[in-house]
Amino acid sequence: MEGVATIEYVVGDITEQEVDVIVNAANSSLLGGGGVDGAIHRKGGPDILAECRALRAGHYGGGLKTGQAVATTAGRLRARWVVHTVGPVWSATEDRSALLADCHHNALRLAAELGAGSIAFPAISTGIYRWPVEDAARIAREATKNAPVDLVRFVLFDQRTYEAFARP
Ligand code: AR6
């Protein structure tokens, strides 16, 4: 992927972002959950879940695989699309880093295909999926270099996560 994206790091709530694409740290069911996923569905309203259900009834009958990405409406959010991706659950015995990088690459590729100029990412896998924040930050930063959009904004929920991502 080639590009000269501006990369921003902010502390905040991803559901408040005014960007073309908001990335959801979803699970393979695509039918909602806690964390970012819960917040996106709560604030974005029922249209997002309706599209997710339609995806499950069609091409994604078996769910969305870890590392893959799919787009729906953003409902009532101030964005055009939500791109749902499934981060890997942290494992101390198996290196799943490539799957976490895939989440970022596939979300970016889909955003570019949609014609999006700006995209906001949460710290995928670092909550309920327990990935160590410093390591997730390193992978996410590396995977969004040369992104094919104008703006990549990492929206971090707390100061500690922000510092891990924004550290030079
Ligand atoms: N805005 C920005 N960041 C947030 C927000 C928010 N509104 N809410 C939480 N975070 P998580 P995961 C941070 O658990 O680890 C769901 O149940 C949070 O502090 O949302 O990929 C899904 O359905 C953490 O730093 O995602 C899956 O089952 C980061 O976002 C599972 O959780 C990611 O935390 C996915 O787990």
C-alpha cells in the first residue's frame, strides 16, 4: 500500500470522531459486544446491527475471520462507514502479530476502496482481547505506515494507551 497519510494520536472516544471511516474492534459474530463494539452500536443505532445481520445471512454466514474487515453504514455516527475488523485474542504461546497487522491493512484497503479520505482506529485487541498495549501500538504503527488515505487517527481511550501509541 502506498500513501502519505498524516498520522494523529488523540485521547478520546472513537464514537465522537468526524471521519469517513470508524474502525470497530468487533468479534467474529459481527453481532455486537462490549468495549468499542458496544459503544459503536449504542451510539450508531440499529441500522449498523441490521447490516451486520444481513452480512451474516449472506457472504459471512460463518462470521468474520480474525484479521479480516467488512464495511457497514455508520448509522447515526458522524462518519460514512464503520469498518468492522476482528482482532486476535492475545496469546503468550503463539505469535498472532501478523493477524493484528492484517486488521489494520485490511481496514485501510477497504477504506481506500470505498473512497474514504480519513479513518479512525481504536487500539484493537488491547481491551477484552488483552494484547499488551506497547506491543499492539508498535504493530499498529508499523501497519499504518504508507496508508492509502489522507488521515489516520488513532483514538485512544486513556492516557497510558495514548502514550504507548504516540511515543516517538
Ligand atoms: N473509544 C475508544 N476506545 C475505546 C472505547 C471508545 N468508546 N471503548 C473502549 N475503548 P475492546 P478488543 C478502548 O475491548 O480488545 C468486544 O466485546 C479500550 O480501552 O473494545 O479488540 C468485541 O465484540 C481498549 O484500549 O476491543 C470483541 O468481543 C481498546 O479500545 C472484543 O470486545 C480495545 O478494547 C474485542 O476486544
